[in-house]
Amino acid sequence: MPIISMFYGIIIRLYLIDNQHHNLPHIHAKYAEFEASISLGDGEILAGDLPRKQLRLVQAWIELHRDELMANWELAISGENPYKIEPL
């Protein structure tokens, strides 16, 4: 579960070979005691919970880096380590 970015206390991870969990491209975001799986397509929470402010920051970051995230998703589901992505 490599960390691909960190900003404003939020840790973003992309798990390797994780396409069976939600069956669509997603990231895992952790903030304090909160953790959520968030879709790369629409930025919506698939599982878990994040405070509203942190969710909005993650959604903005996804919008800015969607192409890089999708490329990383392809690497991760094939078992390769994804690249780091610039923070927000």
C-alpha cells in the first residue's frame, strides 16, 4: 500500500492489486482517525468516511491529477509500484 501523496494531514494510498475490492479505480485517503476509499471517476466515497473539508480537498486533488492517477491505477492493479504525485 504505497503512499502516493500527502497534503494538509491527508495521506493518499494506492493499494497494489486492489481492483477486486470495489471493482473500479479508486484511492484510499486517511485523515486522523478517518479513512475512505474514493472513486477516481467522480470523486465520491465508495466506503468509509472523511470530514467534509478533507473530502473536498481530496476531490480537488483528484481533478487536478486524474490522468496521473489513472496511469498509477494501471500500474498498481498489475502489481507494480505507483509513482508519487504532487500534493495539493
